Amino acid sequence: MRKLVLIAAAFIVGISAGAQQLRTLPLNQIEARGWIQKQMLRDITSGYISVYDKIQPTMQVDVFGSEKIKYVRRPNGEWETKAASWWPGEHEGYFADAVVRNAFLTGYKPWIDKARAILDNVLATQALDPTGYIGVYDQTCRLDKMDKENGELWTQSRILGALLAFYEYTGEKKYFDAARKAADCTIACYMTGGKTYFQIPKLTGGGGTTHGLMFCEPMEWLSRLTGDKKYLDFAQWLYKDYSAGKPEMKNLDSQLANLLDREKMYQEHSVHVCEHMRVIFWLATATGDKDLRKAVDNIFYKYDRSMTPTGVIVTDPVVHESVAGNYGSGYLPYEYCSIVETEISFASAMQKFGWAWLGDRIENLAFNAGQGARLPDGKAITYLTPDNRRDGLFDDDFRYQTAACHKTACCNLQAAKLMPYYVANMWMKSADSRTLYATLLGPSAVNTTIGGTTGSTAGGVKVHIEEQTLYPFDNKVVFVIEAPQDVAFDLAVRNPAWSGNTRIDATGATQKIADGFIVLTKKWHNGDRVEITLDDPVQVRRFMDNECYITKGALIYAEKIDETMTATKTFIDALANYDVSPKDASKARTLFEQTRLPANPAMALAKEPSLYVYHANPKALADYPFDVPYGFIDGQTVDCSVAGNHKSVTTTFVPLGSALLRKVTFKEDK
């Protein structure tokens, strides 16, 4: 029987000091294993993403190839590009990145070939332009020729990331050279006297334009690969230009003045908030600027006030996709794009600041929010999802459907990046290459070099470590070390905050806990094993709105509402968009009182520890653990619908990712 612990969740975090900055590993040094790899492989062979370029119209433009965006004449005689004409560039860039990462992490040759074909098309088009430009615009309206809404730097950033990822997986320098040449072309255009990107004379609104701050992302990557200071210099220039943007420009939450206003809640597009965070993280650490460092602390303070139990920043149910100053709630929706962008940004922060507690946050996003907003078989995802989900119908808004192809493509594409980016951040190194960090847990492998000159493999020893586990469904994690010779180094394994009594079996290793990591020091021999058993009791956590939810280890558990799925649109390979309704309307009414928002919910969580027992599901599938619930927590909820007559109800809770419709948060029974 598991112990029940009532925890008041501390969502407004204190930023710890003393942890060291870590180094990311090249993408080809980390491998997916186990259920994570199998999920990705199934997604790209039979899920919606396997044919997404055939069913989504904005994926069929070839805007990075021959079909560049041109000026059009408006009725008033002015020339401009069409509104949101940059969407195909965003979507083609997202898709290229997803194809590259999924292809190499699964070893699926048809997608490796597909990734090469997509990027070779980009390189062939670049070769026809002597400037080296890679982008979506015709020569008449590109770069600083824009005077209104545009997606120039945003779309460039997406495809440059795909090129650099392909280079890191293959070592083929032509893809790196292409990305660098294109970046240098853009920098040369703007880094001259009097130029601006964000302060465009006729810009009003401009979501695509402000997405352009993410051009800093390939700048960071190029800075890391080349050591050339100009990429940091341009990123600093770009952020200052963004921070000086006029009030009528959209998505200003990450302007420095707004970030320094600690009590000012996030207001605008949630995805901009989530992606822009990592720009601040990089610039703060790279420059040492005190205001930027203060902004880092304020980012987490602001974010935590507006997030869900699954760790995603909320959006407003009326002002779709905007945070709109809302406090966090299990009843407010969040965008799938926000799940992925926050995962990437938090991983960046963990690397920059060495904060182990961010690993818990990333795992919450990947294993709960991300899995709960998709079908386990990868055939559809939900664009907007609340933790407490009563239904998902098109007649409310298309975003709530569970769909193979939403009208707007971004979330379907981002969902295909969720686990590849998780894998990319599972392992990191210390700056001196003498400590290897298992930052995020799960089945994986790492191939890297220990020691040698800083930032180089010269003189180092090649090490392969296999992480064998069913985590987060099982609490045991085994590391098997392989090396051609004995090698001394520290293996630092993140110790999740919820594991209060972690057991470690590492023969001959010195053990210590430092900054949230279990640090094992030893001269390792080929075949050495480390076995870590995490303490993962059933816990009831109290959320900021005083509702409670159940966890076991890294997984959140929910009361499942059986669903009926009705196809409203069909595509090739039996893919479809679905309205999702509860089979038992009476049960849904009991749990939600006929509304998605809480009033006086009828059901509450019982407090007695003896009422919560975890047991494994004998029908569970180790390869696809979300297909059917991997385990159950049997317990009691209390029916409070009749005043003064609190009736206990036997309830079974399942992992959130195994429940398309569900109730996650409840009142605490008094």
C-alpha cells in the first residue's frame, strides 16, 4: 500500500544559485530507446505526421524552393504581401525539423532520405542566389524591404534549425555551410547604420514579425559551433530592437521593460511567451547583463502564476491562444505549440543554469501535457486542451477537436517535435567534459567523449552508456557503462524532487547529492552497472487554485471519462478529425456540472492514505505504454452534490496520457 502525502505545490519557485552551466551534446551523440523510440517510429510510419505533407495544403507550396512570396497590390494602390503569407514557411520549416530529428532517432531510412530531399531542395534554391539567402520571399520584398507584417526572420529561423540539425546528425558540412551563409546574409543586411527589423514604419500587429525574435535560436547554435562573436552581437542587437518596438506591435510580453515589471501578468500569445524565454536565457548568461538576469527570475515567476497542473501556460477561452492575464487552472486550455516551446525553453534554462528542478518540469510537459493532448497511436492531436477535459467539439471551436489535420497546421507539426526534443536534452556535460549528466530520464543511450581538452575530443576516452528503463512507468533506472579502457569521470543522475528516498546501487562509486543530482564518482570499467530505484509514492498535490490532483512519480493520474469519437472529416490512410463526446453524459455532468469551468464541483478527493492503492495493469504494453493504462490507482472520491451528505465513491485513476477525456483536479474533501 502506498503512502498518501498531501503537498501544497510551490509553483512560485525560488531560483537556486550555485549550480554550474552545462554543455549540450551534439545531436548524434544521444539515441532514443525503448518506448520513446517506438512511439516516434509508429508516429512517422502510420500516424498523421507520416502523410502530413500530403493532407495539409500549407505544406504543399515549396516556399523555400521555387515558389517565393511576392508583393501584391491592394485596392488602395499600396503594395504588400498577403496576411499570414509566411505560414507555409513556418510549416515547411517545422516539418523539415521534425523529419530530420525523427528520422535519425528512429533510424527509419525512408525518412532519412526524405529529410535529405527536403533540405537539398533548399540548398539547390540557395545556389541560384549569389547572396546566399534562404527564405520565403522574392527579391522584391525580402529582408529590409518589408514595411509591414512579415515572417522573414521567423521562417528563416525554422529552416536554419533543420539544416543545423541535419549537419549534427550526419557531419555533412554542406548543410552547415548553407545555414551559415544564409545567416551571414541576413546579418549583413541589418547590421548597418540605422536599420531596424521590429520598428517597421507601417507595422500594426505583427505576430509573424515578433516570432522573428527566434532568429536568435540559430544564432546561439552558430555561436556554439563557430565561436564567432558576431552571432551573439546580432542577437543582442535584435533583442534591443524588439524591446524598443512600438506599443501597437503584437506580442510584447518579452520586451525587457515588461519582463522587469515582475507583477505584470503575461497577456498575449502564449506561444510567443514560451519560445521567447530561451532568447533571454541565452543572452543573460552570454552577456552577464544584470537586467537580463533579473528578467530570467521574473520569467519563471510570471510563468508559474499562469500554468496548469501539467505545467503549460494557459490561454483564454474567449481570446483564443492569448494568456490574457489568466491565473493557472486545470480548467483553462493550452496550446500544443506551447507545450513543445516550453519544453525546449526549459531545457535551455537547465543547460544555462544547471537547475535540476527544471527536469521535473520538462518531464511533466512531455509525459503528461504532451501525451494527454494526442492519441497514443499518433493519428490525431488536440490544438487546445484543458487538463480537465469534458469533450472536444468542432461546434465550439475547431481547436478543441482531436484532429489529424487542424485548419491551422502549427500544433500538428509541433507535436511531432515533442519527443525528439526531449531526447535531445536527456544528456549533457560539464564544461570540462569530466562529468556526464543524465538530465532527463527515460530509455536512451549516449555516445560521447570523457575528458580531453575542453570543448574538444582530443585526448579523451569514448564512452557509451545505455539507460535501460520503462521510466516514467517504472521507478527503476539502470545505466550500463561501456568503454574501451578504464576511465574516471562523474556520472550525475538527476534525482527527481518527488523521490524522497532514492536507492542507489553503484559498486565502488563515491556518492553525493549536489544541486539536485546524484553524483557518482569512480574509475569506471567496461560493463559496470548503476541501478537507481526511485521512491514514487502516490501523492495528492494541491494546486494554486486549491484544487488537488494525484501523482505517482512523474505521472499525473486522472479519472477517465470514456469517449465516443465521431469523424467529421476524413483523409487518406483512414486518418480523420474527430468530435469527442462522453459516452456517459450523466458522469460528465457529475464531474463538471455541465460546464468546463468550476463552480461547486460535485466530486472531491478523499484524504485518507489507506484509500489510495497503486497496482499494475496486466494488459499493459511495454512498447506502447499509453495505449492502455500502464497502471491504476484505486481510491475514493467523495460525492458532494447533496449538501451534508458526502458519499464515498470507488474511483479508478489512470495516467493522464491514457485518458482523452478526464477529470484531473478535484476539491479536497473537508
